[in-house]
Amino acid sequence: MRKKWAATLILIVTLSTFTLAFTLSYTQHVQPREKYEELASEVMAEISKLRKLNPPEDFKVEVVSSGWVEEHWGKPQGVGEPLEWKIYRALLLVPAEASHREFEREWIGHIMAASSGETLYIVADMVEEAEEKVLRRTLAHESVHILQYVNFEIAKPETHDAEQALNALIEGDADFSADMFLKAEGFKPPEKEPFKPEKLGYREALILIKLFPYQYGERFAGFLHEHGGWSLLDEAYRNPPSSTEQVIHPEKYLQGEGFEKPELPVFEEEGWKLLGENRLGEYFIYVLLARWVGYETAEKASQGWNGDWAAYYTADEGFLLVWATTWDSGKDAEEFCQATAEMVNAAGGVEIAENLWEVEGVFIALKPSGSRVDVFSSNSLEALERLLESAS
């Protein structure tokens, strides 16, 4: 069966401030390289039985170094910044000087293991002194990714929100299954401390976005297993969660709760072109607000999410973002609108008119209406005012 994600690498990373169940314990001597293949094959056989999935027919193990990883996976894909980063800038999540390339390069540097197709990559210098249960769990986690590749058709979603949700299923299944594997072998799974720094700068906010599949995925997978065993988890690949809301609140996934796709104001000014559109989701809103106004306010203001849609336009050196958000009630919309206004003020915004601010050359406007709040951002006040006028 041909898989739609054949070229995709699935990576395990570890950060000093977030254990992600892979905290290293420097207690053992380095293992001979040839032992890794034997151990990985053993783990694959056991995890495929536990997970009740067909094992790969052409399983390979490649032992590589951190240098090899940086050389082969550390180079940016595509040209320029992705659309998501442009939206991050427009919404004040990251400053103008932040480098997408630098952040991704640093992220790649934390890889312990990875899988692509039926091949498992082990980064020897990252795992060579790992405690036995940590190494076995790492191999089990990556083995589940290979089982996912072999047993399920998985298509890449079209929006940031849906991709985050699918990745939470993929990583959550791998984490949950790896912990079940450890328990079956008589090990206690490593303690997991969520990454929730007191100081939430832009780098920490980006890490929170990266870690969503890990911080929420295992709980989601465990919820499905509790309510329907492995068969319900398997079914989730044929009917994956469609939003981060469904992952954060897994009961909404089982209930099939969806969301709206709001219509955007028409913007057809000469010289401007649409670069792309996206849905950002409840979790993105949570991180965006938490970056400036704290976790408690962000959680309260993001929970009533009922859909959003963003469009990003460019013209020469100009940009314009139109972001429509919808909410379960007018009260939920009011909470989001108020928290967003607090965010803009906390970011140094100067209010130049009602619901219109300037933040270091970027103009942010809010337009609340019932259970909907539209957010506009541009470095061209003229273009923004024309759009606001046409949207009235």
C-alpha cells in the first residue's frame, strides 16, 4: 500500500526544560553500534504485538551522529519563511528580528531518534549514555511511527490547526504505546513534566507550539484507548481529530463537535495579492495570548473557540492579515476581544483610535460583532483603513 507520508521524518526531541519522557540518565557505558540494530529489532517485534499492528517487511536501522543529522536534516526546506511565521509576526507572537531558520536549526539539534518510512534512525551520541528504560522507550516510540506508516493511510492536513491535531494523534499514540511497552517489561515510565515556563518569551512560545503533539497527544490517545481500546485508536487514523480543540477536549472528538469557517471581508486592492490562508485553532490562540497576558487569562479566553480563518496579503514591502474568529457565545467572543486588546497593550501598543493600535510600525485593529471577532494587522495604515471601511 502506498503511503502519502512516505518522505516525512518523524522526530523525537528532548529539551533540558521538558523531559518529554526521554530525560537522560548518564549511568551506562556506550553500546556497540551493532547492538542498536539487534535491540531495535527486538523492540519492534514486541511493540507490534502489543499494538496489534502488522510489522514492517523491510525494517532498517541506521545509526547516525548529531553532525550527520544537522547536515542532512538541518537545512531549511523551501525558500523563505513559511506562511505560519509571517502570521506569527503580524500577530506579535514573534518580533521582526526572529529567525525561522535559526530556530529550526536549533530544534533539529535536539533529535535523539527519527523514523522515515520503514527506517529507524538512532542518533548515537544523543542516546549512547541513556538509561536502559529511556533507550527502550525511545525505540518503542519510533517503532510505533513505523507501524503507523505501514498500517495506515495518513494524508497531510491543509491547515495549521488540523496538522497540529493529527500530529497529536500520531505522537500521542507513540507515547502512550511506548509507556504501555515499558510497563509490560516491568519498567516505570519516566515522569513527565510539562513545559510551562514562568517567563514566556517568543522562543518559549514557539517551543510550546512545537510541543503541542507531545504535551496533549498522550492524554488524547489514552482517552481513546480507555473508551474503545486499540481499535478506537486505529479508527482515529481513518477519522482523525480535525482541530486542536478536539485534542485538548477529547470528549468533543467523540461527540463529533466541529467548528465554523467564517467568511472573510473581501480585499481586492490593486497591487496586493493573497499569499495564503490558514486556520490557526484554539491552541494557537492560547499560546498567542499567554505570550503577553499569562496562562490563566489565555486559557479562559481561548476555550470558547468555534472556528477561525486567516488570509495573508502582500504588496511590495507591505503585508495585511485578515483573521476572523468565531466563538460559542457572545460572552466568549467578548473575553477573547478583551484579552486580545490586553495583549496588544502589553506588547507596547499605542491606541490611536477606538480598537486600533500601533505597535512599532504595525497597526492592529479589532472588530467585534456578536459571537465573532475580526482581527486585522498591517504595516500599511492606509490599506488597513480601506479594508475596515469596506468591511463595515
